[in-house]
Amino acid sequence: MAVCAVCGKNEAGYNCTKCGVPTCVECTKEAYIQETGPWCMSVGVPVSQIWAGEKYVKVCPKCFQEAELL
């Protein structure tokens, strides 16, 4: 069983989506991000009905501070 890399106390239940560090439930942050790319003409205006370019990701506190959040 992996131990949380942030607090070092609890069992890790998630891996950071960005850097892959194992984190526990208490240390994991959920971020709402909007990706831009060829499927999106501008922010908030999706080209595709299937993929809007918006998603929730589970990240560690370090990556949560560095992320571009809406």
C-alpha cells in the first residue's frame, strides 16, 4: 500500500493527474479546468458536442496552486 506523499500519514487513494504523486483523500484537491485545443473555437464555445474541453481533475496541493483554474 502506498502512503500519501504530501502528509505521509494516510494511505494514498489517488494519483495526481499532473505529476503522478500519490495523495490521500484529505490532501487531494479537485480542480475544474478548461482545455483549449483544436476542438474548441474559444473559451466556453465547444466545437464538438461530444467533447467540450472541460473536466474535473484530482491534483496534489502543489499542482493545484500552479494550475490555470477557471
